[in-house]
Amino acid sequence: MNHLRILARNSLRRRDFSLRSPSRSFCNLSPESNRPCYGIAFDIDGVILLGSSPVGGSPGALRRLYDDSGALKIPFCFLTNGGGLPESKRASEMSQLLGVNVSPLQVVQGHSPFRKLVNRFGNELVVAAGKGEPAAVMSNYGFKNVISLDEYASYFDNIDPLAPYKKSMTGQDSRKETRSRANVVSERVHAAFIVSDPVDWSRDIQVLCDILRTGGLPGREIGPQPHLYFANDDLDYQTAFPTERLGMGAFRIALESIFNRIHDNPLEYTSFGKPNPFVFKNAEDVLKEITHSHSDSGSHNFRTLYMVGDNPKIDIRGARQAGNPWFSILTRTGVFKGKDNHSEFPADLVVDTVEEAVDFILTRESTKQS
């Protein structure tokens, strides 16, 4: 597909568009099928929100994807590498921030693929690390013996030598269970899941190295490395701060560098999240499920799927690798702020805001149907 270098400030104005009625938002198919022929995946940080504040006219843009009664008109989902909360809780937060009804099905987070590993580790002791509620996330997926790294570390005396110098950490998983200390310290950890961005890097790297070097039994002899999974590998991401902040990918680099210096064998791990093509295939399946839940149509293929993101190396690269039917749209409200298209990972379209991205999508699809 030819890459369009469109400067939205000059060429994408709402007054330039003559949008069709809501009933024309779907392909002109027979009444018995009435299947949407396109769907949209939005990144969150830097596209929809900066921190907890909407950006780029996102509330108004998303409202155009619903009908006057508030029912979903055009299938869309949020495809983010972020996380730390169950999808149901994140959907509730997004609904309140954006003024639209977001269902849990519409929230695809970096750790959402972890649910596919429940058959492997569902009954084994696993550790969940990161901000928010990592243990609650994993428990919600069906893991029956999961413990947050915060709680796990608390059962080992002196495991964190810097603990006496730290103030009470905030933003950590408050989920606590009544566990026997003897049972915890003697039970082998079979896997560690980095669910969201870690808060206390020094302690988490220390404890993870202890778990990974000893076969899942900190303080014991060296043993086979337990499995290690990262929800994403983002080096940085956009927040309300003017420049990008270090993300889970930076934490992974730090952990890997230290582990490889103190252990004979290199660290083994699996990373999920964009730009992995698997994530985009999963998003396509989610959008099909959303479509099916709002109509009587059976299985079908989309003509076009739009990825609206702010990070060329993550969002645009991932959509390009996924290939047909993905169409990539790059906004300037987050990581990317360039005047022209990105040189290494050029998008199919460059716009200033998500509002202009939705303008383009609705107009393009209306033109195809006319």
C-alpha cells in the first residue's frame, strides 16, 4: 500500500467532509448478514490519553463511533501495551474518562495473552510483578496460585537490603492472602510474569534474580531457570511529561544485563505486546467477536482494520508486519512529533490527532460505500 504523507493540519478538516448517516457505516451487504466491513484499534497512551487526561479530541472522536442511543456503531478496541488492572476495571476507567460505554471485551492490554498460559501454569505457584494489581489480573485469568512480587518478597527476611531505607511504596498491588510463610519460602516458583511496569526496580531485579537463578527457590542452590514472561518490550512511552518515560523494555534490559553478569547461562524470556504480529491477529479476533456480539452475523473477514498509534517502532511497525488488512495511522500527540512521516517505519497516514484519524476513516469508508 502506498504510504500517504498527509499533513492533517492542512488537509483534514471536519468541514471538508460530508459524512453519511450512521446506517451507511457498514458495508452494503444483504439484510441477513449486515456485517461491518472495517474495524479500528486505538493505542491509549499518547493517542487517547496523556496520563489520565484525554488528548487530541478523543472523547468526541470516540462518540462518533456510537449511535445516538449510545450503542456501538462501529467495532473498535483499545490495543495497548500498558496494563496492571483487570480488563473490566480498565474498561470502567476508560468509560468514565471518555464519556462512552467501553466494555471489557474492547480492552486488549499487553498482558491479555497471559490468559492463554493458564492451562500450563494455572495450578502452579507463579509470581506477578508490576504496578497496579498484577496478582488480581492473573487471578482473573484463572491462575489459582498466584502471588504478587510485593507479597512474595515480604516472606523472605532481608531479601531486599535496601528495604529499611525506602518509604512505603505506593501504587502497588494491595491484594493480600493469608499464606503460611513456611509454605511460601519452600514452594518452587514455576514462572514469573511481568504484568506491568515495575515500581521498585532495585528490589524487583534482586528478587527476580534470586528466583531465576535458583530454580524458583530463593536462597537455595543454583537451579534451572523458571519461565519468565513480559507483557511488552516497550523501551519508552509517552505520559503527561514532555519527553518519553522508560518502560518495561528498559526494565527487561536492566534485568537481563545484571542476570547475565551473575549467572553462567543467559536469561531466557518471552515478550508479548506490540509489535508482535500475534497481538494484531488477536486484536482482529477481538474485533470479530465485538462485531458478532452486536449483530447476528457469523464469522467473516474485515476489508480494512485501522491501527491508530503514536509510536512508529511499536504501533506502525506492528501493523506493517501484520499486513493485510491493516492500515496504519500515526498521530503526533505522543511519541511521534515529526513533521513528515517516519523514515524507518512510515505509516499509511500521518495526522495530528485521533480526532483527525477518525475523520479520515469515516470519510474513506463512506466514499467506498457510495
